[in-house]
Amino acid sequence: MRKSIVVLDDDPSMLSGIGRILKHNGFDTELFSSVEDFHSRARLNDAICLVLDINLNGKSGIDLRRQLTRSGFLIPVIYITANDNDAIRKAAIDTGCVAFLTKPFPANSLMSAIKKAATDSDQAP
């Protein structure tokens, strides 16, 4: 049974906070602060889901999600962002996300989205 959550966010305090929430709720985590580090070390096959910031130091989390999908990684994604607008929200939803959370978000919103992702990943082939 998968228990790991992969998190990619370039904000150190947000990354740390999410890590603490997940650990408190019994999850193993892989925390990444850069796309490069994520590409070199992330173990997506073992993960329940990917918590993915949309704005990553000039790179797009939405584009990263599209790349992962093209490469065959169909992992459930929970987008997080501090810059919510209709165009970003639509682009994120169009990639097939489990949830779209605007920073700051309550811990229970994240945990609800992870529970949904876990249910979705259990039903995946």
C-alpha cells in the first residue's frame, strides 16, 4: 500500500509546513524545492499523489504536470498556488487535478484532497 506523498514547492516555509502536516497524519514524504531536484530524485511510482505548486521560480507546475502525463506518470495531482485567477484555475483543472488549493489553505483541505487522491489511486489500473 502506498503511503508516500511527493511535494514540490519553492517556498521553504510552505514546504516545511506541508511536510509537518503530512508527517503528523502518518504519511511518508518526499519534499522538493526545485524542479531539477524533483526530476533527479522523486519516486512517483511509490506515491499516493503529488502536491504541486503552480509557480516554481519561473517554471510552471502545470507544464510539469503535462510533461509527467506525456511520460506516462498518471499520478493524482493537488495543485497549490498563491496566485489564483480564472485562467490558472482552468488550466490546472484541464490537466486533471484532484484539487486546487489557494495558499494559505487549512490543513483539513489538504488532507481531504489527499484522501480523495488515495481513493482515486486505489482505483487506478
